[in-house]
Amino acid sequence: MSRDWTKEEIQAASKAMKAAGHMSYEEVCAELDANEKIQRFAPLQRKYNWPCPRCGRWAMNSDPVRNALSRRAEIYICDQCGIEEAMEDFTGKVTPLSSWDIAKQADWPLGAAEAEDE
Ligand SMILES: [Zn+2]
């Protein structure tokens, strides 16, 4: 049997998670939102030339597979970001998906691409 969490229970659990060094509930939600946006965008990388979804720079090779494959999501990123992710794995300090350029900007090229497909 399951029941929905109350807002107070979520806040308490979120606080406990954060205190224990994990992501808070809000941060988990932000990561899921960012990941969903990244997954929706990924197939478009094969159709058009885009900026790097992680840093936002126009530094992508026009052939998607010649870029770096992210270690965080199934998407191609520029070579510089590929190196940064490798360094992050080494240091253990990972940039959250919600800090990626694609996640921070509501009007990231994704909106334009969807409009173009209609
Ligand atoms: Zn990049």
C-alpha cells in the first residue's frame, strides 16, 4: 500500500538528504527536468548543427559522433566539455545537469527546433 507524501514530509526528507550530503528533493527534481530536456534534444543533434548543450559554445563538430559522448547523459558534448567531465570524475566534483547551458535557458535552441519541425 502506498500513500502520497505530504509537503511537510517531503521538506523534512529533503532537509535530511541535504544534511547527509545528498541532493535535496528540489535538486533531484531540477536534475530530472534537465535530463528530460536533454533527452528530448539529443535526437536533434543528428539533424542540425547546434551549440554544445553543456557549455553553450558553438564548438560542436557537425558530425555528432565526432564529438564527446557525455558521461552524465546520452548526448554529445564538445571536446572541451568531454575533458572537463573526465576531470570531474577524477576529482569527484560533478557539474549537475541543471547547470548545463541547455537547462539554464528556457529558450535554448530546442524551442526553435521544435517550431521548425511542425
Ligand atoms: Zn561544451
